[in-house]
Amino acid sequence: MSAPDAGFEFQEHTADVKLHVWGDTLAALFQAAATGFYRLIGELVSTDVGETVTIELQAPDATDLLHDWLAELLFRFDTRHLHISEIEFAQISDAYLSATGQGRRVDLERSRFDSEIKAVTYHGLEVKQRRGRYEATVILDL
């Protein structure tokens, strides 16, 4: 049986949550991180009205880029209640990403919220390649 090409899992951590993600490519890793991020928040029911969202980020390395990616998703969720799905990466490297996705407002009445993510931390965060795939563990402050 072969391992999935991308995924995520939650691991216990004192007052926070560790989100361990992996993918065969950087794009798969960042997609898995976004999927895990939204799943941690809860079961999100979106409105039918959507908008195309473009995100462009630069960072010194893949670790900072992953942090900034999740921080951007958190910012858009907190300020506009946007759940960004159907993400496509036009470009992604260790220091740059350009992505588009469908941003839909979350229906706050019909959604079930499990966790409130306050921040994406740098504590122990590192994107690395192991056994032919990218991996990272990020601690999310709840």
C-alpha cells in the first residue's frame, strides 16, 4: 500500500495544537496545511457567494513561507470570515508563492466551530525534505 501524496494529522501539545503536514511537492504540502488549518477550525458551511482570491507571498525560505501562508489564511478568516478552497498554485518555490482560490464567506450560524486559532507560531517550525517528500509541523496557538 502506498502512502498518500499529501496529508495532515493533529498531534497533542500543551495548550496548542501541532499540525503535522506532508506532501510530495511544496504545493501539496501547502495545500495539506490549508486543509488541516480549516479542518481544525471546524465544520465550515460556506455561503454560495464566492470570489476569486489571489495570494502572493515572498519569504526568505520555505519555513517562513509556510508560516506566512497560514497567517494569511488566518487573517482572511478572522477579518472577512473567508474560507479559501479550490486553491491552485500558479508558482511556488522555497521563497515565493502565487495562488488563487475560491473565497467564500462562512455561514456563522450553520457552521460548527471546534477551535479558535489565535496565531500561527514559529516554535519548532521547519519545512524539510525526508524520504522523498516535504514535511513540516506547525504549532497553532488556540
